[in-house]
Amino acid sequence: MLTLLNLFRIIAFLEGVSYILLLFIATPIKYFGNDPQYVKLLGMPHGLLFIAYIILAIILGSKLKWKTKTLLFILAASIIPFGTFYIEKVYLKQAS
């Protein structure tokens, strides 16, 4: 069954992968190869996943009664490369 926690895990993983692809593959190709095609291709899905991550983190945080500091840390992890993977390992494993 797809619970809110499992949905958040999936979104967190996909957001992390899309961010890494955008940051370390698409952006260098854009600036060093003069080809913005990959940034355009990955930008919109990453943006939607980012928004879904933020919304689900807030909903899940209120449901699991996370402290404000924990919630802010989980939200901040979405803008750090590999941050969502750390959140999965440290915070979401404890929540199950």
C-alpha cells in the first residue's frame, strides 16, 4: 500500500536524482557545450518534484509531529546535492 511516508520517500529519491542530473550533467553541458537542451528537458520535472517534496515534507512533518528545526532541516536538504538521500537514511528510516 502506498502510504504518505512511502510516497514521500519516492518523491525524495526522484527529486534527488533529478537535482544531481541537472546540476552535474545538464548544467555543465549547457555552459561548456553550449547546449541548453538538457537543462530544458530536466528543469520542469525537477521543479515539479521539488514542489512535491516541499509540500509532502510539510504534510508529513505535521502528521509525524516533527519539531520545527527538524522540518527546516529536511526542507533545506532539498537544495543540497545528495541531501534527500541523507534524509532518507537518517530521518525517514526512523519514521517507519
